[in-house]
Amino acid sequence: MAALGVEVVRVRGAVDVEGLANRQVRLRLESGLLRLSDVGLRWLLPPGTPVRIERIRGGRLFASAQHRLGFFDVTAMIEVRPVVSSRGRIRLEPVSFTAAGVSLGAGTLRMLLGAIRDRLNKPGLYLTGENVLEIDLAEILWKVAGVEMPPLKAVRAGDGVAELEF
């Protein structure tokens, strides 16, 4: 795996010729497969995102979040199952949620996400009506690097690696 935690396994696309004429490199991806470690997934999230991907294991992503509650910093551990949404985004379905060592369940996580909706107002991050977080990789890559890509077709999470197919 590359130092940034992103491995391009295969990709098919083209360079925008009109962009080259204007001295701008624009890539238009048609299909591909990316493998990302926890470091690579952290790199994809917009700066200031209040969640940190810690590890990938057994089809799940494990993340942490810190929140100040009065005089105390509370660390939460979140377990989600990544799937592809109907819009081709990475949908992070809550599995478990633990805060300050107490298991609170996935339903509590959804309520808390709704309460901090404004902190999740970042390009490419969406909170659905069911308070489930979705990551639009195509939007993030377009805004950050000027790379066009189609919606995701599949997301797989193994031990230490997540695969994104588009």
C-alpha cells in the first residue's frame, strides 16, 4: 500500500483536452478500483470533519470522535458498515456506538448525528433524513482536485483495507 494509504488498482478515464489547452489538467474517470487504508480514508474526509477513521476490520469501519461536554472531553467510538447508497455515495450505516465506555446503541448515534448536523456541513458530507452519514467521493474529488468520476458501484471493507469500485 502506498504511503498515503491509497492504491489505484485499475482506472479507466481520459484527460480533458480543452483543459490542457488552457493549461489545466482535468481528469475524467470512467471506471476504476481504489484500495484505501485507514490513513487513505482519513485523507478523503474534508478538513475539520469531527470524526477520525481508526481502523478497518471485518466489513466494518471503526471511528472515533471527541466532543466537549461541559468541563469534560468525551471520546466516542463508532462502528459503521459501509455500503453504497442509491446516489452512489459511501453510506455509513451505524452498527454500534460507545461513549465514555458506555454502549449506547446505533439509534443513539443517529440522534446525536442529527444534533450536530451543522458540524457536518462540509463539501461531500451528507446527513440523510434518517440521520445516516453519506460521503460523496465524486464531489470531494471534484472540489479538491478537479477530478470527475462516476458514482460508486460497490464498497467493500476487509481487514485493513476498504475497496471503492466506480
